[in-house]
Amino acid sequence: MPREPIVVTLPDGSTREGMSWETTPMDIANGISKSLAKRLVIAKVNGVLWDTLRPLEGNTNLELLDFETEEGKTVYWHSSAHVLGEACELHFGCHLCNGPPVENGFYYDISVPEEFGRAVSQTDYAPLEHLATKAIKEKQPFQRLELTKEDLLRMFGYNKYKVHLINDKVPDGTSTTVYRCGPLIDLCRGPHVPNTGNITAFAVMKNSASYFLGNPENDSLQRIYGISFPDKKMMAAHKLFLEEAAKRDHRKIGREQELFFFHEMSPGSAFFLPHGTRIYNTLMSFIREQYWQRGFEEVVSPNMFNVNLWKQSGHWDNYKDDMFDLEVEKEKFALKPMNCPGHCLMFGMRDRSYRELPIRFADFGVLHRNEASGALTGLTRVRRFQQDDAHIFCMQSQVKDEMRGALDFMSMVYGTFGFTFALKLSTRPEKFLGEIAVWDQAEQQLRESLDEFGAGWELNPGDGAFYGPKVDITIRDALGREFQCATIQLDFQLPERFHLQFRTGTADEMSGFQRPVIIHRAVLGSVERMIAILTENFAGKWPLWLSPRQVMVVPVTGVVYEYAEKVKQQLHEAGYFVDVDVSADTLNKKIRNAEIAQYNFICVVGAQEMEEGSVNVRCRDDVGTKAKGQTVPVTAFVQQMDVLKNAKSLESKLA
């Protein structure tokens, strides 16, 4: 290729000179500073990710990305997956399948040969890490090679999984890339870090079973997960984080606090025990209070519909694999995975006038989604769940006000839980319904609503629902983890598909009709998933208003058992969840048991309290009261708890 002078423009507008087909992003980084070059993971050339040692081909807008950027992490972990793949081939003599980066690290799916004699286990972690460390010390360069489809099929002919991927992904008569590092050559588009030595800290974290391409009808595989960092301190911090996360695991706390459990007789469907149901109902009551204040009308809709409804809505073509269907009297029906088509039938059951709009239908109906068994994970991924689902039918002129109200609703709820949040506008995906002009109009209205809300937002191109653009809200919990729960979606498609209309506001209301706009919105999202998030966020230490165990009454001796029961009844009548410990344990043991069970308040009662009609209160969240509590009349204690409960305070401290 001819060498020509080129201009490289950096994000700050400054420029560097270079030579086409010679100058690399790493050369530019070294010219700026050695520390930048050392931190450099990947480059972005004219908006496209680019190997740091790959020569630039012409005038370029260049970004230099380190591990702290999302794209930098993705490339770093993708390169680390290749190191894991190399270790797996050497250790197991296996066939490699897929090895992508994921949210917190990377994995490799492998097919372990029968002669290995067993599945992957924890005993394999240390040998794999040893082989990976050896590859890292060798500083094996990542070499990019472009091969024709014919050559690829010959190269990977021994591996039926790679052959399938080549035939499926690479068109005849074309070529694609492989990357080599050490003895490993893998089908890969890249890009990658310069060499394996850029990976400083590497660990194998866990393993599980999987299926090729995620399809249960395909071969069963072994999946090995790993994590890596450019700094050993980051690895140590990550492992401490995992230890804390394990302590907070909602499945662990759910068992310990007897909130919920799962059973093989109904996979993916939680059994909520009495204490878990208290949390479930409290969350729904909280949302119902807001519905009342914000003008929502709660409705109840069927669980099962003829599939013709889903065909009309467009869900059948896009979603049928995730639905449970069954035959009833020779017709096919399906359990609903969402409420919107049913709500469309409700809106369309009679003529509507502009005077009625906006109409806000809210529905806690049971939903079912046919999640793969391997994807089921506690309460975070289930087959049976409920949402705080609502659909707002409004005029175009009302969209901004309704969006403002939906964002305010979301902000209030998350603020109550102590969550911070981030907003993303997800725009038209590749597979979509409707006309581009309608999508453009909807996206512009969402942009304006977000700008007016004033919280700042990011663009997430191509990630909208197939029927309309949406605002995705990501919350951050006490450990800094991010979860996407709330969603607000603008829909111009369903009103068309269901021929929904309302009479316009002319003098006689008879001269014309218009389509309403539908706003899909949920704040909690799946109630089950929100309970999982809240369990881990609070580490099982529920705030008073949400707690399934609010007060434990501890009698000092048997003489005051009757008074303890009387106190329990008073608090119960005041609306609190109360228990009495009349076991044979010592006083200190009873108090300790109540602390472990995370009761918000422990009320110790003896002869003096019985005489005064009082309780000696120890507050879970007030260390100063644990040695010796504060003695207050029962009526005053109730009033103090009422203040905390009504304020939905996150701390259980009496005034």
C-alpha cells in the first residue's frame, strides 16, 4: 500500500501527523505519554474499534480508550476470554465454541471430550489459572489474520461448532478474521489488546452447564467464567465485592428469613411464604397509593388469550418462543406475557371521547414468560411474575405532561428506596413495526420530555422495543451495581393495530376521530425482581415500612407473659407485624435471636413495664439503644413508629 502523510485528530481537537499504513494508535499514544500507552487497551478510529497495533489507513479521528471505559473493558475481557480458551484447549483437549465478554468478565463454552472422563469442576480452576498465567507471562501477541470462508472451513474442520458458526455467519465467497495468540487460533472479529502481557490479574470464577447457541435442542456444553483486571488491587477489590454480594444474595436471605422458596414442581415460579408475602403486598400497596394520587384506575384482565390477539398485536411474530401456549377446544391459546393487548381491548370496548383522556389503566395481573431453564436465577429471572404495569391512553398533545408525570412517579419511588438512577433513550431497533416517520416523531417527543425533566440522559441507539422507542431507567444499589427495572415506552403502533380511536373535540364531537398514543410504563417492573434487588440492597435489614418483622416483644420472665401478649395485641391493632418470644431461652439469647432475625425493634417487658404500661425499646439501627433500651409508654411507641412508617424512613431510629 502507498505510504502518505495523514492527519490524526484527537477528541480535544488537537492533531498529530502520521503516515498511512505505518502509524498505529499505539504510536500516537506513545507520542503523547508513556503512561497513556501503558494504560491503552483499544482505539476507536472514525468511530470503529481498532487494534492499537494496526496501522491507520488515512486521515483519522482517533480515540484512545483504557480499561475504565465500557468499550475498553469489553475488549480487555474479550482478549482475556481468548487466554481462557487457550488454557481450556491445553487442559481439557476440548473443542471451543463461543467465548464472549459479558457484563462482569467473560466466559468460554467448551465441549469436553468423553476421554477426559468428567465434567468441569472447581478442581480445574487452579490448573486453568496456571496455564493462563503462563500465557500472560509469555506476552503472546494477538495477531489478526483475514481468511476466506473456504480456508476457514478447512482450518476448523475438526470443530463442528466453529464450522456451524462459519456456515451461519460468513457468506459464501467472502472472508472474515481469526486471531492468534500462542497456540490458539480462534474465529474472531476482534479487536484485541496488543498481547497477553497486557492482562495483569486473571481468575477463573465459576462454571456451569450450557447449550450450544443457548438452544436446549443442541449439544450440552460446559461454560467456564473468568474475570481479569489491569491491576492486582482491582482484582482484590473485586473479590471483596463478591464476598459482600454473596452475604447479600437474595436467595440466601430468602431462605434464612423464610421469605420465599422454589420447587422443582413449578420451576421458575416462586412460593412466597407469609413473611415474603408481607413485603410483596406492601410494595403493591405503596404503588396503589400512588395510583390513587396520580389518577390511575386499576383493572383486572384475563390470564389467557386466543393467539389471534397476539397476532394482531404483533407479539406472536416477535415473541412466541417466550410464551406458554396450549390448545383449548381445538384452538390455540397462550398465557399472557404482558398486559398491553388486553388493555387495548378494554379501551376499544366502547366509543371514547377526548374528554376522557388521558385514561390510565393499571394492572397487577399475573404474567408468564417461557424463560429457558438455564436462565432461571432466583427471583431475578422467573417464569411467573407480576408487574406494576400500566398503560396510559392519551392525545398527542398530552404526551409531554404524561411523560413528565411518569418520570416524576419513577423518581419518587426510587428516591423512597434510596436508589440513584440514570436515564437512557432507546431508539428504533433493526426489527420494528410501523413507519420511520412515526418513529422519528415519537423519539423527538421523548427527547423533549427528558430534556424538560432535567436529570440528564444518554442515547442508546437501536435498543427500543419493536413497537416504539422507550426510556430505560437504570438504578444503582448500595453495592454500586446497576439494574434496569423501570421502563417508559411510547407506542404509536398498537393503537393502529387495534383500530383504537377517540372522538375529537369539535363542537358536536361527531365530525372526526383520532388515534390515541399509548405510554407503557412500569416503575418496580417485576415485583419479584424488585424484591430480589431490595433484599440485596438492604442486606435483609428491611426499613420499618417494608419490614416483614417489625417488632419482637421479649418478656423477662413468665410472670409478664400475659402483658407481653397484651403489648403484641396493641401493636397488631395499630397495624404492625409483631411476635412474642415465650421460649425457654435466656433473655440475652432471645434478644440476640431477634437481632439476627432483623426485627426493627425489640421491646423488652418486665414487671416495671407492666406496671407502667410501657416497653423498653431497642432499635436495630441505633447502636446506642442495644445495651439498654429506652422505656416509653406503648401508645407513645406506636406514635413514634407511625412517624417512621408514614415517612417511609430508611432507618429505624425513634425520635
